[in-house]
Amino acid sequence: MLIINVITLATIWLIRPPFDFRTPGQGQRVQQFFQQELNLTDNQQQTFRQLRRQHFQKTGQIRGTLQQLRSEYFDYLANAGSKADTTQMDSIITQISQQQIRLEKEMFQHLSNLRAILDDQQKKKFSEIIETAFRHRHRHQGRQRFNLNQN
């Protein structure tokens, strides 16, 4: 059973296309989208860009660590064969999980920071945008609600 789970995880991680946040022009398109949808002021636009830059700097480091840990995990699997030490494997999986938690917390903090620069009308629209994006991205996991309407 353990081997089947490991093979399944390996397959998912290996066939999943990499997501590159540095796709040329993507940041500009996101910036323009929010500018249009939320009617951001010049000051808000500048803060928005700065917050995004900081966010991607932090998440880039976390993603790099995740990539390294996954590489260690698969190297271990490839070399351990049937004598895999579940303690070491669990340790690597735990480290991967901890980095994923850091990534999720950073995303929440980033969205909260973006929301904090908005006025009440913009906050409402922002929450609608984020909820739509969240549902679209996670539609295969069932209906979930991402509520940013907290002050």
C-alpha cells in the first residue's frame, strides 16, 4: 500500500506542469485586471505592485525549497528500493508539508495585505474576484467558499 501511495504521489508531481509565476507579461495583465476591476488609485497601484513583488519574492523562496525537498524525496525513493526507511521518508514528507503550509499562510497574508489598501466598495469587489478565482481553481475539490469579508 505504501509503495502504491508513493508511486501515485510521484506520478502526480512528475506529470504536473510547472507553474511559472514569471511568465512574461503576466504580472502586467494581473495589475491591469485589478486596476480595471477595482478602479485603483495611483497610490493603490503603486502599493499593489510593491506588495506583489514582496509576495513573489517570499513565495519564490518557499517554492525553491519545495522543489529541493521533492527532489530529495524522489532521489530517496529511487535509491532506497524495497528497503525504504519510512522514518526518513516521513521526515521529508513532513518538511514538504511544512513548506506547503508556509505557502498557504503567505498567500492568505498577501491577499489580506492587498485587501487592506482598498476602500469598502473595492473590498467587496475584491472578495468576489478572489472567491471566483478560488472556486475556479479548486472546482474539482468541491464547492468551497473563500471569505475575505472580514475587516
